[in-house]
Amino acid sequence: MQRPKITVIGSSNTDLVAKVPRLPTRGESVMGKEFIVTFGGKGANQAIAISRIGGDVTFIAKLGMDDYGDQALSNFEKDGIDTSFVFRDNDAPSGVALVFVDENGENMLAPVPGANGRLLPADIEKARIAIESADILLLQLGVPLETVEYAIAIAYEKDVPVILNPGPGRKLESRLIEKVSYITPNEAEAETLTGIKVTDNSSAQKAGKELLKLGAKTAIITMGKRGAMLVDSNNNELIPAFVVDAVDTTGAGDAFNGGLAYAIAGGKDIREAIRFGNAVGAIAVTGMGAQPSMPTKDKLDKFLKQLQL
């Protein structure tokens, strides 16, 4: 089978991770147990996830002219990602994220965008061919909204399917959402988009239906260890997650979106694609760090075989 050709646009960060007994409350200091420096950023995580499981990935992003940027670029190339459109900025540092991870694998993040915030429509225009020739375009909101809108417009014009993972969460206008083939918010992002607090299957379904009213063709609300709620014109159901022992949930949603994009581009129907994304996400939470825990194709195939999928 030909490798699915996927273009990812988004953020790249260096993650500074502190492992703590529990997540701190406001104004509280909690003594850390371990400190790790890894690569992250929603776009970069998703690009790595797709490449490791066999996708042909082009990544469009912006890094600073610093050591973090050099290391990130080298990391992308090591994973076989096409970095022809990873731009460098002389006036801004590469993005970083401060991350706390507790003993249950739950996390708190504080991203500092840096050069991610300077990826502009002019950069996307230079990379137009990578969008127009893709089997699917995958984006998030870690770069300027005008840049996201510009890229989606190119894909829409050429009938390239678009997955929008709307994180970090923010309100979006229906004129943008209606050009998206699949929108994949988590519970908090779904609430931001729709005003509906997502706490269970029923409220997730309501939020999904509201996203359809806003113009989305397919809404997939990721609900952590419960799974993903699929809502479209034909479906309204929870696709359950796989039960694993979580070590670190950082990047779990990115692993899911990477797996989803790969599966859709490879021709799987939407239910199968969500199950595939759930499997990639399940493996990712069993290791520390976002990108280090993204599974290889061999590891994923072994996991799927054990599940008889």
C-alpha cells in the first residue's frame, strides 16, 4: 500500500517536564521528583506520530535560530519528516512548554509560543504545494489563527480533507469550521467552542451536534480514558478507549490525531479510524514525554494484533 501523504501545520516546542507527586494548586510549591527535557508541541507531536507509524509527512512550522531549534530540526529529520517548509526566525526564540506530570500521568502545561507565533500566511503560501498535494491536512491552533485560516482555505479550494484539532481552545467562527472535514476537540475545547460543558456521553453528543450546526461535517470529541465521541450525520456514538496503565498523558491527544489522520488518509472508515487513533493514543500514555512515547509501526502492529484488530 502507498504511504498516506499527510501535511501537518503547527507548533514545535521543547518540553521542560517536571515529574511531581501531585499537581500544584495556585500559589503552591510541590517538590519535583524528576526533570526531563524532551521535544513537544502539538504540531510536532502529531507529525512524529504519523511518521513513526508509516506516514509520509511534511511539517510546516517555524523555529528560532537557537539551539532548541537546531535540535528540533535534527529530531524531525531523524524521524524521516520532510522539513522543507520548517522555517527559521532570527527575531524570536523557539517555542518551549513547561510541563508538570503527576503520579497518575495527569499533566498541566504552560506553552510559550516564541517563533510558533510568527508562522504567517506568507510562509504558508511558500508551502502551498505541500497542502495541495496532500491526502489530508492536519492543523491545530498553536500558530496564528490567520495562518490556520489561510491554510484551510487552500485545502478547501483543492478538496483536500482537513482535520482541525482546535487546541489550545478558543472560539472559532462558523466560516472556518464549515471548511473543516473533521474537528477533534477535547472536552474543554468542545465547551469553549459550543458553550456546552462536556461531562458525560450525553453532553458530548450535544456538543457534537452543536459543532455540526456550526458547520462541521464530522465532530470527534476526545474524552481521555473514556474514548472518543463520534457525531456526524449518520453516527452518534462513543468509540471506547483501550485500557492501559498510564504513565504520562502528555501528547495523548496528539497521538490520537496523528493516528486518526493516518487511518483516514489510508482509506479506513471513520469508526475504524477512531479506533486506530485510540490505539496510538493508548500506547503513547504508557511512556514519559510526548514525542519519546509516540509508538513505532512495529509496536503499534503488535498492540493491534493483541487486540485482534
